[in-house]
Amino acid sequence: MSLDSTERPAPDAAGAPRAGANTFVRMTGSGEPEARIHTAEGPRPTAGKDRVLVEVEAAGVSYAEVQMLQHLHPFPPKFPFVPGYDLVGRIVEVGPGVTGWKTGDRVAAMPRQGAWQRFVELPAKTLAAAPEELDAAVAVALVTNGVTAYQMLHRLTRLKAGQTVLVHGASGGVGALLTRLAVHHGLRVIGTASPAKHDAVRELGAEPLDYRTPDIAAAVRELAPGGVQAVFDHIGGRGLDAGWAMLARGGTLVSFDSSVAGYRPGQWFRPHVPALRRTVARFFARLLGLTGGRRMSMYYVKPGPDFNTDYAELCRLATEGVLTPAIAGRHPLGGAAAAVRALLDGTSVGKHVLTP
């Protein structure tokens, strides 16, 4: 969404927008969230050809926005922009050429930016159906975080009940869902987290391990002497070498993000280079038969038929009570900065959600 002279600042507090107006959040540059994340008001968009207008019920807050704030996300948008990776809402206008969707349908989408506003114009082809019976915050927690967890577990690995896996960040937005899905699948899960979150990890059905353990590979080998069949890593860097050392023969290391701690704003691609370099090197080593059958993959969630199928399955599991995403906080649009601050402080368990 572009910003122009028709926009007016809106107070950073909950409140009804003017009739016919759109309230949104914009990120204006790198820095502290309180200084760089603000609400504003502008005209309500209209649905163009092959597009729909959605009134947002809930929009997710994720670590991607932390990376964008620090200008350390891969291929970051240009400031200023409206953040927001995913959303759940209801169609209020259908543009010319749209088939299969109608006004009133409840939908989910992953636009990667632009979700933090009351009204969002979206391509109809990117939508997935969101069930009426699910709470909006729960439904949006399953969009990016849920599909990421589900696809890493069921599409990138070939795991069998009784095997052992390691989940880094087991109390986080993706990690908690991944842990719960793995336990439901009959897997033994070792989950890293800070000691303050170990009880939460146990409640998910996993065995907690302090992520600050000096020799974490050795600690995991004590718990699983033969190694683990999969490691799910959201940290990147040298931690990927420790993850590789934990794997049993034929195991899989999945890198699905990279920590940006210690990088200067603007070094947008550097945090992700170590994972890319290691993935390429291990691919060729595997071709040469040098990895003992172990492999490494980088994962990036994307919309499409598989996304829609897997999102529908996650919604079914949530509706049946098998999967209950933890909601760390529900915030009005004016509370976006506070939600990002909570992620920066590392105190959250589960997903922060904006509710316009």
C-alpha cells in the first residue's frame, strides 16, 4: 500500500474509524517500534479486477515484522509501508472477473505485507477459506505459522511415530504449533526454550532444553544417543552446524528462518547467507555420498494449492480440539508497536494478533 497526501494520522488507540475510511498501520523506517510504527487513516480501497476487498477480523504479528523494522528481512519492502504477513477477514466487495468467492465469505490470506489495516484489497486467487466456527485469532495463527509448521513436518520430512526430533523455539509462534503437531503425530520432541518457558514446553508434550546450553549438540545426544531424525531451526548461523551434528543417519535439518541479532539495520541479506551457503554445500556433499544420508533444506512458506489444502487440515484439527494455538496477546491496530516490542523482548508464548 502506498502512502500519499490524503492520509491523516490516527490516534494510537482503539476507536471507530470514520465512515468510509480505512485505518491502517505504517512502518516508517528502522528503529524502535514506538518511534517507527504508527496508525493513520485514509480512503477505503475498492476491489479491482480479479480482486476482492476484505474487512480484517485479525492480522498476525510475526518475527518477520521485527526483521522488517530492522531492515533485515530478505527482500525488505521500501519504507514507509503497511506491514502484516497474514490475516483472516470477511469479503465486503468483489471485483470484476472474480469467481468462486462472494460477499460475506470468510477468508484467510498471506499477503506478506499490508495486513495491518481494517480493509485490504487482495487478489482473489490468493485466498483460502476460513471456517466460521474458529475464533479469528486462532484462525490467523494457523495461516503462516500453522502452515509453516505443518509443511515442514509433513512435506519436508519423512518421519515415523516413535522417532525423535528437535524443535528450536518450541514456545514460539511456529515452534509451539510444530511441537503440538509432532506430538500428535506420535513423535518424541525435544524443544529448546528459555527456562522461564519450560513449563509451557512441557504442556505441549515436549522435553524442554535450555537454548543457551553451551554444547547443545552434546546435550541433545545425551537425551537421544543415536541422534535425532529431524532438527527444525529458526536461528541460522553457526547453530546450523550444531543442528547437523545432532542428526542421526538419514536425518533432516530444516532451516526456516535466521536470527538477525548482532546485524546492523540495512544488512538485509547477510543474516540469511550462512543457511544458504550450508544448504548448497551439504546438497553437493550428499550427492557425493558424504553425509550418511543426512540432508539439509531451507523452507519458505508460499501460497498455492498445497497451502490451501494444509490450511484446511489445520483448521479441522483446531475445530476438533487437537490443535489449540496459543494467543500471546490481542491488540487493537494502535497497539501494533506494543506487540512488536513484546516479540523483541522475547517474553511471549504463542502468537500476537491485531484485531482492527
